[in-house]
Amino acid sequence: MDNQRKKTPPSTSWQDVASWYDDYVGQDGSDFHQQVILPGIARLLNIPKDTTYAYSLLDLACGQGVLQRYFDQSNIAHVGIDISHDLIQLAKQRDTTKKVRYIHGSATKLLQEDGMPAYDLKPHSFDAVTIVLAIQNITPLSAVWQGVKHLLKPNGKLIVVMMHPSFRVPRSASWQWNDQHHRQERIVWTYLTSHEIDITTNPGKGSKGTKTIHFHRPLQAYINTLGNAGLLIDHIDEWVSHVPEQTGIKSEAMMKAKKEFPMFMAIRAINKE
């Protein structure tokens, strides 16, 4: 009989790394948030500046509320949902306006058994829904998209930002230097196969780091499931890293490669009735 204590399986929630993640992201988001992701979302949403229009925005897997603070406009009514209790509490603490409604809940349980929205949300009441750097920690996709479909207004927008699934596959993609051609290359050895990957979320803790689950899926998984839910993709952005390479004889070639292989992908889908 095996008397060894069974290891706790990795979680899809970031509850166990909430404090570490808050230290990493902080008040305004990481450098990637500030330089690439948040400005990109702003372009894709194109929120009306007219303060007489009451714009409603739901941020799923909102973490500690970085997106809400970035879009701090008087005409925006914010709601944030996250499965991590501690991250929701941190979001509430950081909300100096006290106008954001933060909910401890799951992005996969937006609908009740009767098909009506959960968490006292109103059907077809949001102009936009965002999921930022979180969809690859969430399963199943269909439950998320069905919930979003019921919550978005007609022609409302869903913005999903993720690590690029074609080039940034954990433990299945890497950079490689080609000495013969003096060229930085991106190599990928697993792509079409959907699979779960245990990720040490706080790698600075070494062997004591906490593991969460990354769900790798090919592009067709996102495109097809969104379409099946009645959310039609009208735009895709692919964003490269803004971080410059260190100086050296390889730096120019490495920067050229960075500009060719995007780090993030953003999907905009419309709720077509």
C-alpha cells in the first residue's frame, strides 16, 4: 500500500498564488499590460467618449482589477468576476472609486440551470466582455462562450487576449539560434494536439512554487467554439513583445525575429443576433 501523501493536483484558479501575482502585477499591471495589452484592448473596444452614454463592461477572470483601473471613465459601469477570493478582495481594496461591482465566481458558471444569468447579472446587459490572459487557464470553453452570449447586448463585443497559441506553447516551443545563417528562429514541436500543461506560476519559489494548469488549444478550437456559440470573430490582432534585446552581435537578428513571431493574440468577437 502506498502511504505517500498524494500531491494536490494543479488548479485552474490563481487563489494559491494571489499574493505573489498581486506583487508581480501591482496597481497598474505588468510592463506587458501597460505597453502592449491594455492599449491594444482600448483600440479593439473603442469605447465611446461621450459621457452621456452609459457603457457597461464585464471583465471575466478580472484578477485584482487592473483593467477596471485602466478604463476609469465616468461613463463606464464595471463588473469584475474572478474565481479567486483573495484576488477579488485585493480588487475591492484597490478600487478607490467604490463604483466597481466585484464578484467571486467562475467564468464557466455564468448561467444557471434555467439558462438565466447567474450572480444577479441581467441578460443582454453588457456592451463588452473581456477575458485578459486567462482563457488558457479556463475550461470548458463552451460554457464561457454561452454565458458571454447571454450577457452581451446585440452587437456587443467580446475581447479575448491570450499568449499566442501558435508560437507560445509552454514546453513545446522555444527560440533557437541558427549559427549558419546568423538567424534567430522559433521552433514549435507540438501544436494541433490540445493538452493540459502544469505551469509553476511563481517560479521564484523554486521547488515550492505553486502549479496551475495551462490548457493549450490550437486556433481552430477558439474559432469553432466561438462560432458555435453565435459569437462571430470580426478581428484578430497579433502583438509582439515590446522588450528590446540586449546589445551584441546577435541583437539585430533577435529583434527581427521578435517582430515576426507574436507573443500575444487578441480575438474580437461580436454577438450577432
